[in-house]
Amino acid sequence: MNLFVAELKKETRKFRNAEKRKQANFMKKQARQAKVKREDKSMLRKEEMHWTDASKYAEQYYGETYRATTGLDNDWD
């Protein structure tokens, strides 16, 4: 009977250790992912990723087309 109990304890210990390792690996992975998300957000705060002035954007990227189009806007008055 003691041999059975000893084997059962051994198997239980193996199972618990395996579960602890799985949990530790999972927590490490979660911590890495959270760190990456924080770094991504901090990068967005440092560099503006959007234009705040539409006319400057249009002038820089569309130039002649922008000027020709806005030139016609005044004809409606």
C-alpha cells in the first residue's frame, strides 16, 4: 500500500511542477506583451502621426492640384 501512495505522491508532484512551469511561462509571456504595448503607445506620444492642419497637408502632397481646386472655391461668391 505504501508503494502505491509513494507513486501517487510522485505523480502528483510532477503534475504540480508542470503546472507551475506552465503558469510561470504564461506570466512571462503576458509581461512581454504588456511591455511591447507600452512601448508602442509611448512611441506614438513622442512622434505625431497625424496632420493637424489640412491645408498644409494638401499643399505639401497635392500642390498644384490643391491650388487649382481651392482657386475655384472663391468663384461661388
